[in-house]
Amino acid sequence: MSREGCTLHLTEHHGDCRPGAAVRIQTTEIDAFQAELAAKSYRYWRPSIEEMPWGTRDMTVRDPFGNRLTFAE
């Protein structure tokens, strides 16, 4: 998954957005990205890929502020 040239700025500052926001990010090579995250062995952060009824494959992670980032292929 190439993340070059793409920047997503997340903020915790009051007034920028509500905690618990959701962002959907179209991507490719989601299996490689999931494997990269799994290799880091984070104790509480092991996202899986879900086959969605509408035909996409989604992987959702939460940032430290409770926002949902869903990567979809």
C-alpha cells in the first residue's frame, strides 16, 4: 500500500471536530497493510479485514482519540 503523497492530519483540538469521527479511505493492497500492522505486535491493536456485503474489503482502526479510520479496498 503506497502512502506516499497522501497525508491525513488528525487533531484533538477543541472545535476541529467531534471525538468519534469516522473517515473512509479508499486504498489498494489492504492485505499488505494489515500484515504490516500485525507485525508490529501491538497488544490491543490488531485490526482484521472484513468482507462487506456491498463488495468491499474493509479494515477499521481507531486512533488514540476514538476516531474510526476505515481503509477500504
